Amino acid sequence: MKIIVLAAVLGLAAAQDPNYQARNNYNEERQSAPTDERRSLTTTPIPILHWNKEQEHDGTYKASYETGNNIIAEESGYIKKVGEGEDQGEALVQQGSFSYTSPEGKLITIHYTADETGFHATGDHIPTPPPVSEEIQKGLDLIFAGIRQQEEADAREAAQKSSQQPSSQQIDRRENYDRKFKK
């Protein structure tokens, strides 16, 4: 009884799906298609025309390649020391470019650098934001000027507090000096 109900539910669901029959026909056709026809539905391998990589013991390298579908790439990199003291570490600095032809037939070229500050790419096809309007720039300048003034005022206040030590502490230091060195 359960099997009959399950079959009825599945049959009803398939009947209500308008794409069910089309998907089913496609799968049946693909299964029965000759081997050559099935291969044509797969991706065609793209040959590597040029490949070069030079790796040094200190981490520097250069690499480049070109494929049969006109993808060209080159990259170089080196290890850079960043930070100071305990925070010192190493960062891989890379720079390079790659180019390919878009589906519309346009040559796309990207130049990039990647370092401890992040990945930075440039290219003629990369959209750029519109310029900031004069009114908005004036507002931003006022905001930043206010922030700078507040930071300067905070720094002056902190310097003033540190220079205004109680005179009793200064006297205590003199007394300690006298005890140590004037015996």
C-alpha cells in the first residue's frame, strides 16, 4: 500500500513539473548517443604553448605561460620583511599581468601587485567610480579637519597632564637622589 501511494505521489509531482519530460528525454538521448557524440559535449582541452618558471632559494621567482586560446600571463615575486621587533614577519610581494580575449572579441589586460597592503589591479576595462561632487568633497574636508583638530586637542591635553605632576612627587625624587648619592 505504501509503495502504491509513494508511486502515485511521485507520478503526480512529475506530471506537474513542465520540465520533467524535457529533462528525462535529454538524459535518455544522451545515454543512447554514440560515444563520439558524447565526447563533443565535453570541454575541449586547451594546449599550453609556453611555460617557464624560475625559482630561487631565497623565494624570488618568475613565471610566465601562454595557452592555445591566447591567454598570456607573467608574474614575479619575492619575500619581503615587514614589521618591527616581535611583530616582524615576511610577506610575499607579487606583481604581474595577464590578458585574454573576451567573448565580445576585446583584449582584456590586467596588471596587478599583491603585497602586505592587499591585491591591487588596474585595467582599462575595470570600472572606476564617478568623481566626488564639489559639495560632497567640501563636506568631507570639513569632517576630516574636525577630526584632525580633535586629535590635536587630545594630544595637547595628554601632554599637559603628563607635564603637570604634583610637586610632592618631584620632591620625593630629589630626596631619593640625595639619599643615594650624597651620603
